[in-house]
Amino acid sequence: MGDATRLLDLSSRQLRAWVRDGLLSCPEMRDPHFSFEDLVLLRAAKALMDARIAPRRVRATLGKLKAELPPDLRLSSLRFDAEGGRIVVGDGTCRWHADSGQTLFDFDADPADSRVVEEEQDCIQAGPAATDLWGSSPPESRDTAADRYARGVQREGARAAEARYAYRQALALEDEDFSSHVNLGRLLHEMGDLRGAERHYRRGLEIAPDDATAAHNLGVVLEDLGLESDALEAYEQAVRAEPDFDDPFHNAARLYEQRGDQARAVGLLKRLRDRTR
């Protein structure tokens, strides 16, 4: 404890709060001994506190992040920065706001780096050299894009952060993985990253232009972005791809009606009625 307080310029009271909250590897409160990884994490936390982020907020945010991360990915392996009063996290492939999960675009990235896909905001790096979901390099032959996609499906719901990691890393191995693009787009839409969702749906449609689900989901995102004309095009694409899919019929008809184009709205609803007879 004495060594740690001197190295980190933190009080023993502050260090015990970190131990009590379960954020460090040492479980012993009476005479805690800190590992090198503990010191790395505490040093990062001290930098956040020096940036005027409240200690309690730092502990709460990192505690939440620890609960969301895959079991084998340690907090000490991440990079933490304070930007605009918010905690920003980086894992070597992307950066995101710790509280919302919103990914951040790296405007300082080297545009000549051919290893980075245009979708840099969504943390996808081309090729198998990307950082693994579990914090290490991808296994050579055992862990495929299909494995990571399956892992993402398993972790959807209460473990959405892990699911996003899995889909991103599936795409790091295979950018033509249509299902990972669509599923990641849906998860990003759910968390409010509309532009990220749009990019993945569009990439999915480049791979499978006749997929009605991707086209419809793209339409919903574009509508949420206020791009009604583009949304209508996407809904119409979904209608052409799968005439038995009701949702794009209804959504397109609603938008046409809102725009005062009653003829097209009625025409779509009539097609839907005739089909369901």
C-alpha cells in the first residue's frame, strides 16, 4: 500500500475504495498487494481524475465497463482518456465513449493507411492482424469469421457490447460477411449510432443487393436520420426484393402519404391488399 501511494500519488483511502469496488486483482482489504496490472489501471484512473473527472464517477464508469467486457479482456489492456468531461476508451482498434458506447471517428488517422477500412468509425480493420475480441492476436486457424459471428449471436441482448466486439472482429477477418454487417448495423442502430448502422447496412447491400431485411433496416435508419427520400428508395428496394415482406410496404406508403403523394401510397397499399387476398 505504501509503495502504491507513493508511485501513484493517491491516498490509501482512495486505493481501498478501488479494492472495495472489485476493480483490482487484490481481494484483501486489510493488507492489499497490487499487481503490475493494478498499477497500470490505477495510473490511468489517476490521469482521469487529474483531468477533473470525479473519482466516484471514474470508479463507477470503469466498473460498468468491466462488467460489459468479455471475461478475458482486462481493463488494464484498454486506454482511457478524458475528452470534454467524458471518459473515452480505446482498445487498439477503436475508441468509444465509456458511458454510451458511441464509437468515435479518428480524424487524425493516416488516410494513406490501406489497412483501415472506410468504416473506421465502427472499429473495423482489414485483415487478420486486427486485435482479437479476447485481447490477443487472432488464432491462426481455429477461430474463423463464422466462429466470431456465432459468438456475437450468442451474446446479443444483455451482452450487447460483447456482441458488437464479436461482429467487428468477424469483419476484421472477413469483410464480405453479410450477416455480421447486418447484425452489427442493427446493434449500432439500437444504441443510437445511426451513421454507423447506415454504413453497415449499405455494405451489406453491396454484398447482397437483393436482401430485403438489409434494405428495410437501411430505410428505417435513413428515416430516423430525416432522409425521407433515401428511406423511400430503400423501402422500395426491399419491396422489389421480397414482395411478401409487409413492413416496407407500410413504411413506404406512410412516407408517401406524409409527402402528399396519395396515389403512390394507395398504390402500395393496394398491392399489399391484393397480395394478401
